[in-house]
Amino acid sequence: MLMLFTCCAIGVSAQFRKYSNEFLNIGAGARGLAMGGAQVASSEDGNAGYWNPAGLVNVIDHPNISMMHADYFAGIGKYDYLSAAIPVAGSYRTLGFSLLRFGVDDIPNTLFLVEPDGSLNYNNIQSFSSADYAFLISYAQVIKDDDEAQISWGVNTKIIYRNVGHFAQAWGFGFDAGFLYRTSTVRFGITARDITTTFNAWSFSFTDAEKQILYLTDNDIPIKSTELTSPRLVPAIGYNFMLSDKLHLLAEADFDVTFDGKRNTLISSDPVSIDPKFGVEANIANVVFVRAGAQNFQRALADGDTLNQKRVWIFQPSIGAGFKVGNVAIDYAYTNLANQSNPLYSHIFSLTIDLGKKENKEKTGKGSFPQLDKPEPPKKVKGSYPVP
């Protein structure tokens, strides 16, 4: 019963929630999760629709499909992600579609466990699921692409559906926007999430028998309400160290900036707090990848401190690896959902496929690494609009 009302406890009026729609902050793809969520400046496949839609412009010539599955909390929570990126208009524009689900299934409903005479009837226990869904429609476009740099922008439209059995459901809607500047070595990106304030409109449905049980057990009966998610900015910077022709080391730092009050983060103030994320990736011949990251820096009580006075910094570490063969990339991440001293590990796998024959060879020019050859930009005829 406690699980049920934890899921259903929503305020009776529209208000900002500091941790609203948190399932959208988990991440997407084993590469990004292995790098501690530092992806805004470097995500370049179908997963970019989640991290920074501007990065979708690096999906060229052929569609790209990505999928991921993860079990959290020893399999209690299940997280699934599927995305598709489709280049259009001569590979200078890209459409993206992403679907996320985070759910906890088989939750016991003990509302009717106790019979009127006080006896326990375990046959009355039924189960339900609590699940959060999000569907993202992304669009990205190149602003500039030459030997010096590539500049692009992108937007997301988010449709959110959340349900707790038959007791509660919510529909939500919001927008994200992203920008990406990219050279062979330096990468700068920024994502503005929930820029128009994402909302969830909750409605609740209980039978008369359920309402009676809630009343007799002194539980409030929820009513319709609206939950608001405040905007946040995620600026990011990355640098690609070209150690040799076949060995590159990418380092990235993202800074999750929130404006909804003081949080337990590395930089904490009111109303602005900053939660940094750091990640590195060793790229060996663009075939083998080794990754590591750290995020979620917090102040917590030291282990073994019985007086609850000593506080220490903790963080959430992660490592991973991947390999790419032709058009297929398989990635793995090993993450700790708690911190470095209290292990709560999860294994995450993801698959990325480029649909189409690999006709173009990769290049490492000044404007990109690695990047497929793009068609020549439209030629401009004097006194007219650009024509092919």
C-alpha cells in the first residue's frame, strides 16, 4: 500500500516539482552512461536525439537505429530505449524519433489484504505496474559545415505518459533545444531542456470500494493536479586528443544547471545549482572503445559515522567498453547507482546500427573526426536562390 500511495502522492494544485520527470534524466545508450552522462558535446548517432538534438546532423546518408535495455535495483526497475535517426534534404537535415520506458512491474496492491473481521486474505493481493513513457520527435539542421568547423542546431518535442496501474495517469508535453559547435579537436554544445516548462496533467480513478478503504485508513484521496518541470541548461565542452593516427582520447565535461532552488550538488546555491558530469573515451582505430565517467557529486554522511556529523563527497562512477564492426556497434556500461563506497551496480547493453551499405570511407579532416563524406553544399547562383 505504501508503494501505491508513494506513486500517487501528487499535489492538489499546479506547482513546480524539483525532481519532476526524473526518468528523463537517466540517460540513453551504454556509451553515454559509461561516460557518466557527459554526452551533450559528443553524441553523434541516433542517441543524440536524447542528449542534444543538434548532434543528429552527424547521421548522414543512411538511417541510424539505437536500442538499449537496463535492469536497475536488482531487476526491480526496467529501462528500455529505442531511437531512429533519418537524414533528409541532402544529409543537412535529420529527423529523429525516440521512445523511452522506465517501469516497475508486479507491485503488490494490498488495499484489500485485511478483511472486515481483521483477518488477512492473501488471495486479495493483486499486482499492478507503474511506468513512465516518453516519445521524442527531433529535428536537426546544419548551419555551417566546412573544413574549419561544423555548426548545427536542433529541437525536441516531448510527449510524456505516466501511469500507476488503473489508479493514476498523466499526460505531459514539452520542448528541448540544442546547439553544437564541432571541429576536429574542440566540441562545444548546449542543451536547453523543458524550455517552455514541461507539464504533467494527472488524473486519478478509484472504485467506491477503494475509496472506502482509503477513507478508513486515513489516506487522502488524490484529485486532478498538474505537475510542472522547470527548465534547465546543460552546457558542455569536449576535446579530442589525437595521440596518433589510430588512437584518440575524447574528454568531455557537462554542467547540469538547474534554477529551482538549492540542491545537493557540487555547486549548490539558491536558486541556481550546478551538477557536473565528466567522461572520457579512448578510441582505438574507430573499432574498439574504452570509457569511464563520474557524475552525481553529493555531500553525504561518512560511512561508520555514528554521530551523523562527518560529511564527505561521494560520486557515481561508471566504466564501459564498445566495439564497432562495419555498420554495427555494440556498447556496454557498468554503472553504480549509489556511490563509490556503497555499490549498487547495473549492467547496461546497447546496440547501434547504420542501415545501408558502407559506401563512403571515413575521413579525419579539420572539420570532423570521424565523419562520413558529405555531398557538396548547394551552389549559389548570383541573383537567385541556392540550387543544386
